[in-house]
Amino acid sequence: MSDFRAIRAKIAAMESAERAHAGVLAFGCAAMDARLPGCGLPLGRWHEITGAGLEAEVSAAPAAFAALMAAPLAQRGEAVWVLRRDDLWAPGLAGLGFRPEKLIQVCARDEAEALAVMEDALATVGVSAVFGEVEAVDLTAGRRLQLACEKRGSTGFVIKRRPYGGTARKAAAGSVAATRWRVASAPSEPPAGEFGLGAPRFRVDLERCRGGRSGTWILQADQAYSWEAGDVAHPLRLVADLGDHELAAEKFAAAA
């Protein structure tokens, strides 16, 4: 038993050292960063982002959230986006902080090829972020993605999507993703005294986080499409009042 505990302690120490070496990408929002290990999005790992309803096919909100979250990484190296349906609008990504010359798009024939391209890209020198639009990642594929992340310290973002609709595949039991997010569009609100649409808003659920805690927020991309990426996973601002009121109402309804 003592040998087994020693092995577990050694593995935990290695994982901690690996996370410390890879670093984290802070959101710049204390309410969110406090729920993530190291007070930020773990780098050198891969993350899962999904939507609900129609987003399972179009994946617009999850893709925009992933792009905003990872935009600072696109300033450090190449960003590879692996898709199965050739409908990625590069100018929109440029407005979210991606320099066009740093973006590499790869259109895969099927999910197996998409995962293989993601794995190769994550293990490639000079690549800092890799996005992959796939429907499901089983445990074997997930472990392979993680090993590829660890090889060069790149960070992966799996955007769960069924690009051509159809029946959903049965999700694999368990996942080795560092975090799992569920993202949906939220109603925007124009600035005080103005009319029309306001900045984009997202309802974001952190459903699972290795070494952290789950949470739900409504975020607003204040300077989306008119900013340059900095050193935080931004420009996402917590809409405190709206978020608190909505969540409080939901909790009250559930209790009733």
C-alpha cells in the first residue's frame, strides 16, 4: 500500500510540475479565475467547448467564445483551425484578435482525420493553439491529444459540432479534457441612452474543471471586432447584475 501511495504522489507531483511549466491564461475576472486551477485557463492541455440546440450544428457561439478565449495565444505562434465544413469566416476571427497571417485552416474529410490533424498540429514547433471541430472525443483520442499538447506545450480547443446535422453520437463515458464549457448566445443590451444592439454576450457554463470548480456566468465581449489581443483571455467582461439576477431566478425556480 505504501508503494502505491508513493507512486500516486509521484504522479501528482509530475502533473503539478507540468501545469506550472505550461502556465495559465487568466481571464482577468476574479470570479472566473478563482474557479480555475492556478487562477486561469490551464495551458499545455486541451479543452472542450460545446453548445446546445442549433449550436450543435452551427457552433457559432462556442467557436466565437473559443476564439476570444484563445486570441492571446494566436499572438505567440501559429493558430491551426481544423474543420470539416468549410464555413469558417476568417475576417471575423481577425476581429476577435487573430492576426490573419497566423491562422492556418485545415478542412478534414471526417472526424478521424480531424483528430489526427489536431494531434499533428499540437506537436508541431511554432504552433501555440489548435482548434478542432469534432462531434466526440473518446478516451483514447483524448489521451493522444493530451500527449501531443505536452510535447510542445501547445493548447487545444475541441469545439463539439455536427456540421451536417444528423443524429447525435453517443458521448463517451468520461473525458481527459482539462475543462468542459457549454456556451450559448445571450441577449445583448445597448449602452445607456443608445438604441440598437450592444456588444455580444454569452452565457457560459464551466461544467467540469480538473482541479477547479464549476460555475456559470454571463460574459460580454465589450471590444470585440475592434481590439487587439493582450495578455489575458479577453475581452470578456462579467455582466454581474444580469448574471446574478438570472442565476438567482433559476435557483429559486428549481427550489420551488
